[in-house]
Amino acid sequence: MPKNTMQKITFILNNENIFADVKPNSTLLDFIRKKERLTGTKEVCKEGDCGACSVLIGELENGIVRYKNVTSCIYPIANAEGKHVVTIEGLNQNSLNKIQEFYVGENAAQCGFCTPGFIVSTAEYFLNNNERNVEKVYDSISGNICRCTGYGSIKRAAEKLVADVPEAPEDYGERLKFLIEKKIIPEYFLSIKDKLQNILQTKKIDADGAKGKTIVAGGTDLFVQRADEMLNEEGYFVKNFAKKFISEENGSVILSGATTFEDFFNSEIIKTAIPNIHKAFKLIASQAVRNSATLAGNIVNASPIGDMTIILLALNAKLILKGKREREIALKDFYLDYKKVDKANDEIIEKIIFEKPGRGFRFNFEKVSKRTHLDIASVNTAFAAFADDGIIRSATLSAGGIAPIPKVLEEATEFLSGKEINNALLNEVVEIANSVISPISDVRGSADYKRLLLGQLIKAHFIELFSDRLNVGEAI
Amino acid sequence: MKNADVINHVKGTSLFIDDFPAPEGVLHIAVFDSKIACGKITKLNYDKVLSVPGVAAVITAKDIPGENQIGNIVSDETILADGEVEYIGEPIAIVAADTVENAKAAANLIEIEFDELPAVTDPREAYEKGNLIAPPQTFSDGDVEKGFAESDVVIDGRVDIGGQEHLYLETQGAMAVPSEDGKIKIYSSTQSPTAVQRAAAKVLGVPMHKIETDVLRLGGGFGGKEDQATPWAVMTALVSRLTGKPAKLILSRQDDLRMTGKRHPYSADYKIGLSRDGEILAYEATYYQNAGACADLSTAILERTLFHATNSYFIPNVKTTGISCKTNLPPNTAFRGFGGPQGMFVMETAIYKAAEKLGVPAYEIQKKNLLKENDSLYYGQKAERVQAERCWNEAAEEFNLQEKFAAVKEFNEKNNLRKKGVALMPICFGISFTSSFLNQASALVHVYTDGSVGVSTAAVEMGQGVNEKIRSVVSQTFSISQEKVKMETTNTTRVANTSPTAASSGADLNGNAALLACNNILNRLKKFAAESLKEDDPAKVEIKNEKIFYDGKETGMNWESFINDAYFNRINLASHAFYATPEVYFDRTINKGRPFAYHVYGTAIITAEVDILRGVCEIESVDVVHDFGKSINRQVDLGQVEGAVVQGIGWLTMEELVQNDEGKLLSNSLSTYKIPDIFSAPKEMNVKFLEDSENPFGPLNSKAIGEPPFMYGIGAYFAIMNAMKEYNPNADKEIRAPLTHERVLMSLKNLK
């Protein structure tokens, strides 16, 4: 029998306090549109792939309300607990706000269905960037799809906006005041901090066991795959109590399972530990999805092409699982078969740990999909290697889209150890990789293509990292 | 002038069907559709559904009070399957309940069994089996056999072109509200309010005057809501009629993708003959159009393929044959370009391949054969006010074509891992519905006593800016501020017998009708002004910037007080006007005529870059000189060009419809069907407005804009091909669109 438990929820929607009984696994979008009848937020794809439902989520962290854009169509309402949700209506002012003004000036809307999402995501840019850089605006709207304009007028509006609005104070609190003065956000934003504090003090978060419940983190895959079934299920919303952290201890990097993709890529610890990681960033999801999606969610979802999983596999990560007792397992051993993982249903991934690589460490991530950005890979692969004097001392090569599970290509990995980097080695490792994979034909490409592509991407790893040791013209 | 629609869009206050407050007691509809592509229904049982709480009605074919028929050109389309199904996604039953969730859950309880038959999804296979929508149609001019005999080079080949999902962001939807005496008002997201009205009347078995269709705006249409908005609107009317309650249906994205038709995939054979120096002497092509299970608009679309078979070129001997093939897919339908893009793509392929054979760049053949003034198009129309060479030459000059070629050459010499290619794409697109009777429109203009103006036309606003253009026409005609002019919803009770807003003709037809209506009122106002000034010549009255002049002198009267005076003097301040495009006709007994009022011209230069290692491509730049006539609104027109170009590039490079052999759509969501995002749009896009292009057929000398620039996207395909050739000269044996990353890499490596 489906459990139809209603749950009390408290949050702030624009400038209103919300106290409501909700199905915790219903979506924030449905609440906004159907319950509150705020219809500026649109439903288009129901899978986080277009950004028409974008809203801002403000969360109190260390005395500051920090805002992120998320796609409300796959955002479980339970995750809004104690937060500030801002829709397009919550950004409207008496007259057009600054962003709207430039959109109107450039006629940067045609049918208008995607437009509120673009405005919301652009507001996120201003909230989180004190410097002016149009590329950063594009990152903020990277998850927003427009079918009409071809983006020309949207780009012109963005360019003119960043030219018009001066740099903002670095201090977040000061920046809010600045953005109010510049007519980018309305004045009530200043009162939100106190309101949220009051909510958080009165509300005790339920952190009972996961047993019998669906464990929900960011929900960015769960709500794509099975939103309708989820509706009547009880949820265990780890994000409501799990701590988010990225730390370094005894030469290891420790990430909480609740770490979002965006936190991962923005972390100084990660940027220092993994050279080149910023290159992967743009190839993975969109900013709105990265803001919700968690590492643990990506791992446990067990998609054969999970991008973050492929990265963590190459880093030889291990997991700390917490259930009745705590245990440790290597990430590569976590995958048993297609969508089958070594995890009891009341266990959650508490931590992900990898050794902080030292000198001579090189890293590269490759991914090709039908569309380069905001798409699911045809094939993805990561390569982590220690090399000096043209010799690979040790390496790990992982790949997705080529087997029922995300994989470390162990034979290739072992083979590489101690070998001199040259074109012959490259061809051999491609051949070995080819012999151990079993891609299937599907909507993301034929088996033959995926086979060819993995080989090309392995070559790309070497060309990116060791081009000076290769005859590149011959290698391709 | 700020676009009034855009102001509401940015605030999120523009309303779409799903945003309207629903009336009390509204029923929500779930559509139960076929899970197989071909077969007979042997059992259909919904006893369990009726006991589900909240369910108000289950409707199948036998419950239809009128005719179970919504076919537009051909009566071959049921609204609910009757005994047999012909595609996955074909509606069989509809369930109405108090909530969307209950309706969906109840629909899942319907029991159905089929006698399954083999599905045909390939148009050539359908042709071989004799499964045709209509008899093949042939256009010809000159003598192709003679032309080929006189040619120095003759080549032939095959082209396969994929379809394209419209992906209007607002899914199909409608809401019906019953009124007294059996009247029903349907709020629909349709490009064709009259088609909805007519089909609903037919299915309900009532006269058309019992049905009122009202359209506020569409969240994108692109042709996908010309004919295919109809079934969903009719379903709401049907539920409303049978239950007496308001009813609403908004398709989920997955339902929309599964159930509705797309741009037609084509397979084609071509043969081209040229002189040694690149003059095209003969061209022959046969198009196998994948029509899907019903006619929809396929025959008209196929006809436009034939009209545009020779694109922007003069060819003395041409023969083309179009075959509309019936397959077990959702009925494919109108999509920006309406068959033109497929016709032009085949032509450009023929030139590309001929250029290889002759050992010259394709652009030399393109340029040599461009249309000239008074050239005869092969369907009998003389090309007038031709801008083909002007656009080409200005593009080459403005965008430094030779320097571009040199820069690309240098880049390719220096780089192993990445290669660039350039292609040019001239276009010539005919404006008018080729079904000549559709070239009519009406407008109803009301001037209110305070001087504000309300305008109703047959045009539907779907983002293309038609409302803004008509506002502009009205405000310029009256010489009043644009704020005084409001565009009303498109409503079949106010403006009847509307042609669909399609064929890029919305602003032309309805702008001209609005212009006529404004002039009617203006003439009465001038007569009244002359009388009240006790002058005798109304022709000397002029309204300028809301002030009334006589014989060039200010009279002291302003628009607002003047209108109020006119009202008290019983001057008629409303006018209905009718416009029909002059001079258009087409004789289908000989397939000759003058089907188009005029043509739109332009040339694009496209530069692509291919990552040889990964097979990933990017469009670096698109530089366009386009013939807008005298643009009514440059921002709107620029947006139409940019949007069309990106949609065209998407069609040929990224947007891949994948079906399995059973006719099931696998690219059935936005995570599997990819349209261009901000990063895959061309890095640079420059659009230059061709100056001094006159067009007496367009309101205020303007030209239609919606569809023509879509076809610039074809250049992207050949730019990528040219880049690939720089790495592997034999990389391009097969012409098959879309040229996805997968196909690029496989072709580079000569793998299938």
C-alpha cells in the first residue's frame, strides 16, 4: 500500500511565510503553480533539462542567506524546508527590474515561455558574482533552453547588463544591499535572514532512520525517472540534516555524500587536489542541476554513465556507508550489475574519500554527448596518472557508457603501470580497453560508435596530458 | 518602442492556457493511447475505470455524437481510434476526472488487447508496398533527358534527411467551457482557431456557430500547432459536451513527444547535369516523404518541397516527383519551412557532389546559377524583384569572404586536431499559401471613445512578433502612439473563417487587413473633421502624432477629443476589413501558375569547426545578408532570423529522432532529444539588412520573415562536411542528416 503521509513544511516563498501540509515527495513546481498559483514559473520538460521552472533557493549558512538556482520541477518540496524560495514573481518590482529592463531593451523574448527562467537564473549570477563577466552569466543560464531566439538577443542583453552594472561588494550581505540599490532584487531580501532564523529555531528536523523509505538527496535523477510513483512514497530527505563538507585529513580528501556537484567544483581543496578539474565542470549537467545534485546521489543511482562517478572512480575513491554500523567499500567494488549496488536499503553514503594526489599527478576527464553541454554522455572517461620522465608510474582509467556499470578499466590500468609514454603505448591501451568493454546500441549511440569513441577519448587523455611525448598527428 | 508582449514575458505575467484560472468543477483529461504501431483492437474494457473516485467520464469512439473525423485536407484521421490503430501514441480513449493524477491513474486501468500487425516506418518500404497518402505528384519544365544529354557531367545519388521535433516549450493544450444553449468556448493553443472550431463542430455534431475558439498566445508553435493542436482542443469540447462541465487538457512533455507529428523525414534520389564550367543544365529528383499514419498537411508540404526543389537557382530543365508515403508513425506535420528545407537540402547536396566531381568549390556552382530578374521558375512563375545576386555579393563583401577562406586555409594547415570548413547558403523562399484560397484575412478594428484602439485579426501570436507588427501598422496608420493600440485575442466569434497563422504570412495578410480597416475609419474621421472644420476637402485632413491638421496647419484638435466628438456625432468608429492577396493562383492540372505573391532572398556564410579527435563540431560563425523588404520592426525581424538559423542548424546537426523498428520513439524526452543550448548556438552571428528592397505585397513594404531564414541552417551541414574533408577527403560518402557527433566521428573513420 502506498503511504500517503502528509508532512508539515515551513519555508518562505518570495515574501510570504508558508506553513503547509504537503506530500513530501511532491515537487516544488507543483506547489508553486497549483497551490500558490504563481504561474510565472513554467513546466516544460519535468526533468530538469530546460530551466523554464527555475527558482532561487536561499539557504542560511553561517549567518548568511546564500542563493542558488535550481529546477523546481525535480526539486522535492521537502528539500525546501527552512529555505527561501524565490520565483519570478518574487523578483518583480513596481517597475521592471534591471535584468528585465535589458531583456526588454534587446527584445530578448519571443514566445515568452522560457523567459522567466532566464530572468531568475540571471539574478543568480548577480547574487553569486561580484565581478562582471558575461561568460559567468552564461554559466548561470546554462540550464535554460530557448527554442525561439537562437540566443542572440539573450546574449546581447547579458552583455549589456554586465557592462551596465558595476562590480559589487565581495561581502555577501553588502552585495545584497548593492543589488537592491541597482534594482536587481527587491528590498524584502534584506528581511529574509531573520525570518529564516525564526523558522529554523521553531522547526526541529526529523532525522529518523531511512528504513522503508525512499532515500532522497537532490532528487535530480529520482524525480526524472519516477516522479509519479514517488508522490505516494515516504521519503527520507538526507539533505535536511546531512552535513555538507569537503575537508582534508591525513593526506586524504573527504567529501560528505551530500556535497553538491557545484560545491565540488567550486571547492578550493578539490581545485588544488585535482589539476584540470575545472575543464570537467562545464561538461557536467547545468548549473541549476549541479546546485541540487549530490555526489552520493550520483554514485548510488548507479547510472553506467554517471559523470561524477567516473571522475571519482579514476581517483580510486572509497565510500563510507552508514547504516546500523559503519563500513568502508571501494567505489569500484560498489557496483554489482546494472543499477545494482552493494548497499542495504537503510544505508546511506556518508562520506567519499580519496587520497590527495601529490607530485607528478595528472588528471583528465573526457565526455562526448549529442550536445556538448547539459547532456548525458555517449561515453565518458577519466584518467588519473602519476608520471615522470615520460614513464607512467601508476594510473587509473575509468569509463562510462561501455558496460552495464560505471567501470575502472582494470586491465588497461594495470598494463599502463611502468610504461613509457609513446604512440605505440597509446594504441595498445586502446586495444586493451576495447577488449574489456561491452557497449550496447541505444539512443545515445551505436555500440560501434561507443567503442570507437572510447578509444578516441583515451587518445584524448594522452594528448591532453602528454602531447610532448606523442606524435599527435599520428595519434588521432 | 518596447514590445508590449516582452514586458509581460519578462515579468512572468503573460498567460498561457495552463496559467488561466480554471473554472469551478473543471475536469482534467488523460489520453489513453496505442502502445502498438499497427493492429486491430480486439478488446477494450474500462469497467474498472468508472469505479475510480473522481472519474467523471470515459469516452471512446462509440460515444462521439457527431463524426469521428478531424482530417483537414483528407478525411482520414479519427479523433479516437475506431477498431484499429496505426501508430504508437494514437488516442484510443479519454478519461476525465477531478484531478490530473486521478485521470492518469484511471486511464492506466483500461484493459486493451490487439491483433498486432507489422509496422512500416521507412518511406521507401511503404512506397514499395503501395502505402501512399495520395498519388505521386510531378512538376516539370523543359526536357530533363535532353538536358542530361547536353551535360558534360551528370551525377546522381541518394539523400536521407531526419525529421525534427518542434519542441515548442508550451506543450499542446486546451480548455473548454460550456455556455448556454450548447455553446462551448474553447481556449486553445492553436495556430488555426478555425480548424479547431470546424473540427469540434464536426465531432460534436453542431453548427460552427456553437463553437467559439479563443487564442491568447502560444508558447511556441513553429507549425506544430497548425493542424495538431486540433485533437486536444476537440477532446476538451467533447468532454465538455458530454458532461456539461468545463474540461482541460495539457499534454505532458512525454505525451506530446510521443503522440504528435514532427517535421517529415525524407529520403530522396537526385540527378544533376552540368556543363563543364558549372552551369546547371538539368535536375531531377524524387522525394519519398515519410508522412506518418494520416495525411495531415503532408500533401501540401510535399508540394512545397517541389516548389523549392531548385532553391535560389535557375535551371532550364527540371523534373521533380513527390511521393507521400504512409507509415506507422504519428502523422508528420507542418514545421517552419513546410517541406521547403528538405527540397533545398537535396538541391544543395546535388551541387556539393557535382562540385566534387568537377573539382571546383561548391560556391562557384552556387553563384554561377543564382536566379536573375525575369528568370522563369520551373513552376511557371517569373522571378521578379530578384535579390539573389545582390544578397550573395553583399554577403561576400560585407563579411570578407575571401579573407575568411584564407584564414580557414591557414588554420587547417597549422592544426591537426581541429579543422574548419566554410559553406555558403543562398535562399529563395516563396511567400503565400500555395493553396491560394487560404490567402485571405480579416481584421476588426475598434476605436473606443477615449481614443484607445482594440484590434482583432486572424493572426495568432506565438512569439514571432505578429502582434507587435500589426500594432505598429495600426499606430502608424492612425499616427497615434503604440500604447494606444491593443491586440485582442484571436477569436472566431470576432473574426471568422481564419486561415492558420502559418506560411510566414501572418503579418502580411493580417497586417494588410488591419491596414484596410484602419483606412476605413480614417476616411470617415477625415470626412468628419472636414465637416466640423467647415472645410470641403477631407483629403486635406491629416492626423499626425495624435494631432489633427488641415491643409498642413494645426487645427487645435487632438486625437482623444476628436474621437470623442466623432462618437457624439455618430461616426462609425469600428471597421471590419477583408484582405485577399492579389494575383496568386496555381493550376494543378498543369502544375503551373503564380503561387507566390513574392519571394524572400538571402545568403548566409557559415563557418564550422570540427574536433577531429572527438568528432565534436561547433558552428563558429553565421554571417547573413537577408532581404527583409522594409522591416516594420528590426528587432523582431532580427530575432526571427537568429532563431530560425539556430533551429535550422539544430535540425541538421543535433536533433535526432530515434525510433526502434516497432515505431516506438526512443528520443522521447528532453534528456534524449537535444535542441541547441546557449553554448551550441553559433559563437558569432551577424545579420545585415539588405537595403532598398521594395515589396508592394507586404504591409508598409515589409516582407515575411518566419520561415525563410530557417534554411540558412543547411549551410551548417556542408560547412561541417568541408571541415571533415580537410582531414579525410573521403569522409563524406553518404549524405544523411542529422550530422551528429556520432556520424561525424564514424564518417571521419569511414565507419558505418
